[in-house]
Amino acid sequence: MTLLVIGSTGTLGRQVVRNALNEGFQVKCLVRSFRKGAFLKEWGAELIYGDLSIVESIPLSLYGVSAIIDCSTSRANDLYNIELIELKSKYILIESAIRAGIKRYIFFSIFNSFNYKDIPLITLKIMIEYRLKISGLNYTIFHLPGFFQGLIPQYALPILDKQFIWITSESSSISYINTQDVAKMTIHSLSIDQFNQSTLPLVGNKPWKSLNIINLCEQISGRRAIINTIPVYLLNFLKNFTKFFQWTLNISERLAFIEMLSRGYNTNAQMKEILYILHMHEKDLEQLEVYLQEYFERIMKKLKELNYQTLSNEKNINPIEF
Ligand SMILES: NC(=O)c1ccc[n+]([C@@H]2O[C@H](COP(=O)([O-])OP(=O)(O)OC[C@H]3O[C@@H](n4cnc5c(N)ncnc54)[C@H](OP(=O)(O)O)[C@@H]3O)[C@@H](O)[C@H]2O)c1
């Protein structure tokens, strides 16, 4: 089976490519920059030029492909193009997939998306989900919560950097998941017919509130977090205010997401059945504690090395002093 991975340079996409290659699949990656995708070629994938905002480039990329895994999503600096990237290009991708007789089509959406129809990105995702459901394709839609990887810039780095961490006064529980686990289950699902024409959640095995994650980071790193709490009503005000101006739409989108997290984005879905079908067990999914422990250990080691190097360099520069 030859896979086309779209969004292969992204957080999830690169793990999907890695896992697919490990499992012996032929992998084509649609990239808009060969330089940025060079590491995928080194891993053994084939690079194909394509840009979702240049819709003409989409149909040709499907040549010789039997399954599509769409991990793409608009980048923060592309939000003016959000409708083109998240809707129009994906409609064309689905039309092209039908014509090309694609055997499997995997799409990633947001967990509990139907509860958040007022957020533009989520509305577009829901429209694509609907289009896939009536397409006749063998689709699988995975509903995802947040990724472990997203917690590093959100909590771990500000703690290391002594920067403020902004949280809302009401924080809901989210069952974050490692993208490596999502990739593993996605690739595994390609060979299982029960996943055809279905919409399923893929979530981690424990729900986390912001404060619990911050406490965990503090415990592991031995450093204190500087927390700033913002009331939800203020967040709402800012979101509605920034929506009025084209140049602040980007901020408005981000605030809408933060607000979504603060009003009951609970991801306590039962993964048991899915894991059972995949012949996996809950303990096969990585725990956040382990992920963060490894992250902080790596960073602390790097910091020690840098410190040591700086001291050695200073020794060389100023031999009299040492
Ligand atoms: N991140 C989360 O916490 C989260 C939560 C729930 C669901 N999801 C879903 O999971 C999927 C993967 O998310 P992610 O966080 O891994 O995304 P990401 O890291 O932001 O990566 C986005 C990918 O899409 C590509 N892309 C963007 N615009 C493109 C265009 N015009 N043409 C071609 N490629 C384009 C990017 O390519 P470049 O490198 O060239 O920019 C990149 O490879 C998405 O469907 C997302 O909605 C994510």
C-alpha cells in the first residue's frame, strides 16, 4: 500500500511517516518546501511538491497512491487562508480521492467537535467530516484531544525560562496523548476493516487539568512556575473584540481555542473498545509523567553540557583567571 501523508512536516505528520516507514509502507509526502521536508527524504519517504492553497497541485499528487492520511492544518501565520486550506482544498482532495479510487482516507478532527461549532476552524473541520461521510470512500475520522508535544511550549518551557504561564480560572480535564501513539494506532488501523467508515476518538489514558500539569512540571524540574490566571469573561471579551479587526483575527482564533479549553473540553472517552480492536492495552499508551520526566532529563543534561562548555571556553579565553 502506498500512502500519501499530507502535513508530514507537522507534529503528528512526521510521526505518521516514521511509523509507516517502520512498518514497511511506501510513503509519499506532500510538502510545500523540499528543504523543510529534507529529513523525511532521509528517512526514506518520497517528496512530492504540493500546496493546499494552490488547489491545482492537489489532484496530481494522488498518482500511484492507495491511501491518504491527512495530518495538515493551517499554520497560525496562514490564518487569512483558513477557508482555502481547511475547506476548499480538502473538498478538492476528497473529490480527487473519489476519482482516483483511493482505498483508505484518514482525517483528523477535534475531540467533541460538535460541541464547539462557534469556533471557525472547528466548523470547517465538521464540514469536512460531513463531506467524507457522504463520499462513499473508506474513511476513518479520528477525534483527537491535545498532544503531549504541545505541553512543552505551553508549560515546560515557560517554567525553565521563568516566564509567565497563563491559565484560565476554569480549566477542564483533557486526556492528552503522545503523537507517537496516535501515529502507531493510525498506521495499525489501515489493516483493520472495522475502522472503515467510522469516526472514533483517540485519547490518552488520564485526564489532566492545567494546574496538575504545572505541578507535575514543577516536581520533575525542581523549579517554580509563575502562574497568571485570566477570568473566562475577560477572555470572552477579548475574543469578541479582536474578531472585529482583520489584523487581529489570528489572536481571536487562538483565544477561541483557549476559551474552548476552559469550558468543559472533557476527553474522558472510552478507548477500551478501540484498543481491543487494535490488540493494544491502556498501558501501551505513554503516560504524561514518563514523557515529561524524559523531556526534563534531556533538557537538564543539555543545560549542564552547555554550562560545562561555557566554563571550558572561558578557561581557554582567559587562562590567567583559571
Ligand atoms: N495539535 C493539537 O493539539 C491537535 C489537537 C486536536 C486535533 N489536531 C489535529 O491533528 C492534525 C495534526 O495537527 P498538528 O498539530 O500535527 O499540526 P501542525 O504541527 O501544525 O502541522 C501542520 C502541517 O500542515 C501543513 N500545512 C499547513 N498549510 C499547508 C498548505 N497550505 N499546504 C500544504 N501543507 C500545509 C504544514 O506544513 P508546513 O510545515 O509547510 O507549514 C504541517 O506539515 C490536524 O488535523 C489538527 O487539526 C491537533
